[in-house]
Amino acid sequence: MSLKIDHTKISDNVARWLLDAIERGEYKAGDKLPSVEQLADQLGVGRSSVREAWRHLQALGVIRIIHGKGTFVTSPRLQLGTQVAGFS
């Protein structure tokens, strides 16, 4: 018998949630995202999970983190679709 265990990291789930919100139009290009603390409270996760998700999304070019100003959506829709590793 094969046992399947979900090894998804919390930060991957946070990133997927943010990508879905961007794709649904809840956040558009240029919009400022809620703070780390606000998102962590809203999603019931730790702040480090939100920060890790943001680092991944910034590397993909979906968001831009400007220290002292906030985190902003740079792409109105994720055009990579299921090609994004870990977010199929």
C-alpha cells in the first residue's frame, strides 16, 4: 500500500492564495498588498510564512517589495500559468 503525504509548505499555500487573489482581480497591478502582519492574521499563518511566500513571488516578478513603502503587485495576472514550479 502506498501512502501519500502532502509536503506542501505553508508559504507555498500563502503564495498560491496570493496568486489566486491576483488572478481573480482582487489585487491589480500597482495595488499595495496588506502588511505581513495583516496577511498573517487574515490567513492564520506565521509572519515568516508570508515573508517566504513574498520572496518567492518577488523572484517570479509578480510582486515588488519596497522597504519602508510596502509590497506591490507588478503583474495584473500571472501569465506563467501552471508552469510555475510548485503552484500547479
